[in-house]
Amino acid sequence: MTLADVIRINAYVTDREYMQGYMRSRDRQFQGTPPASTLMIVKGFTKPEFLVEIEVVAAAPERD
């Protein structure tokens, strides 16, 4: 699969200051209409140095 197969993105940032950078990066990866997405601000992750987490769901038709 490739980025063209991504149908959903869930992203989590630990502070509002990381939202704009994440969104710029997402928009560079997905030209045109991006997949459905949700962006949430969370208190933290398992390691304090983690600032952003991105989860994607991809789907593609079955290939022979």
C-alpha cells in the first residue's frame, strides 16, 4: 500500500504549538483532498519526549 490508500488519519499532539507543524506536514503528504482526519490535543504519551502520534488506516481493493 501507499499513501494513496490512506482513508483515515487520527493525530494526537501534546500542545497547540505542534498543531500547525503537523498540519503542514499532512498537507504536503496528501495533495488535493486529504483523507478524513481528527486532530486531538492530549496531556501526554508514555515517554515525555514524544510530542506527536499519528495513526493511519489504509484500504485497497483486493489485487489478483
